[in-house]
Amino acid sequence: MAIFGLFDKKKKEVLDTGLARTKSSVFEKLARAVAGKSTVDDDVLDNLEEVLVTSDVGVDTTLKIIKRIEERVARDKYVSTAELDTILRDEVAALLAENGNDLSGWELPSTGAPYVILVVGVNGVGKTTTIGKLAWQFSQAGKKVFIGAADTFRAAAVEQAAIWAQRTGVHLVSQQQGADPASVAYDTVASAKAAGADVVLIDTAGRLHNKVNLMNELKKIKAVMAKVLPTAPDEVLLVVDATTGQNAFEQARQFSAVTQVNAIAVTKLDGTAKGGVVVGISDMLGVPVKYIGLGEKPEDLQLFNREEFVNSLFAKK
């Protein structure tokens, strides 16, 4: 059985399909890396380093993985190239485990107060869509959900949040475009607390390159929410788009510099061969990937399951 009981056959099929392009790319590159070799030597390790970097795992994370494999080769003396994919799977899984990449289901801490998730990320990564899908998943798990449409800067962001709220049957708190985002966040948390909600999802603007304004806005949002719930936000969820590859790393660095990111959602894995970003971003920030997007339907947003993800990625056809 998988590490949490909710992982059924259908979800596994969605995961396998979503990772198909990444998996195909990785195995093609691995095959070239070991061509003509029977044992793992320095040449193979050099080739493997290139495989990982070009699979968007990231340079620093790649070097960690290579070092671990080098130590294993030195310890075991003889490691065949036929074992390489298994060894690589083990080391990637171990690296993910160090950042707490395990979830037991759609449960939330039982504190008697709404669990507040502040969702951040640049425009275009699927931030508002991810919020809608999270609202659906939490609702399916029996949670009372509030969405705060605090991205009042982007045209149509409030309307998009409203569509998701209507579709998923959850509560929406919004104001007109151009309103103070912190005011929306405050109203959302206050309303959710009064209504006895279980979870609050706060959308935010995706402006990135004006870092001072972004920092001030996020600080203000956090400060006003804390006036209602001192612990808020319980989670700062960074949404990144897997299809952007190395750009996702830069976005992660930028946002982690202005707010305390403690969870990651990686979207659009089904449309790219760059699934290695899941491993690299988690390792770079030292925080867990909690959700992965594998398709358009709400149920295609899955809880990240380290064991199933690694097994799917390195499963041979």
C-alpha cells in the first residue's frame, strides 16, 4: 500500500500519465549516459550529472545527488549501470524525505480556528486555478472553505476566483478591482472565523519584479490577518509552473526572499518534460512540495506522495 491510504488506482494512472513526458526524457538521457558501460565509473557519473541538470533538477541539487552516488559506489566497490536507475530513485527519494515530503491526506491541524493558506506566485503559474482546485479537494474532504480574492491588481482575477467559488460551492470574500488586498484578506479571515470555517485560501497578486512593493503588500496582508488570528497565515504556499523549468527556481528564490514560504505547489506537470523541478525546488528551499498539478480537472491536483512520485518517475515501461 502507498504511504497514505487515499492513493487509489485512478490517482496513480493520472500521476503516471502526468509524468510521462518527464519519465521518457529521463530514461532516454540515462540510456545515453550509460551507453557502452557495464559499471558506474567517473565517465558515467559525469554523464549522469548532465542528465540531471538538463532535466531541471538544478545544479546544487544535482551535485548533492552525484555526491551520494559517488559515496555509494566507493562503498560498494562495484555498481553496475543496470542498477543506476534504482540507485537514482533511492537517492532522490531520500533527498525528498529530508524536506518532509510526506502527507497523510486532506486533513488539517485541529486548532479550533480556520487554517489559513496564503497563496503566492507570479501571474500565469496557475495560482488562482490551484486555489479553486484546493477548495474543491478540501470541500470533498468535508471542510468548510473560504476563498479570499485578494489579487485585486490583475484584471479578471476576482471574477476567476468567483467562478471557482461558485463551481466548488465554497464561500468567496471579494471587493472591487483595485481595492486594498489587505482589506480583503482581513475580511476573509474575520468572516471565516465567525462562520467556523476549516480552511481559508487567500489569493495574492503576482507582481514579482518590483520586490519592495511585493514585500510591503505581503507584510501588510500577514499583519492584518494576524489581528484576527495571531497564527495566520499557517501556510505560505508558493505556486510554480513546471513548464518554466529553471525560471521556476528564480521565482522560488525571489518569493522566499520576501516571505516565509513553507509549502510548494508545482503545476502543469502533465505538459512538460521538466518534472525534475519538483525535486530541485524542494531541496533548494528546504520545504516540502505539498501539491502537484497533473491536468485540468479539480481532482487532477493531487497531494504530493513522495513514494508514488519517485516510483512513477523511475518506473520502466
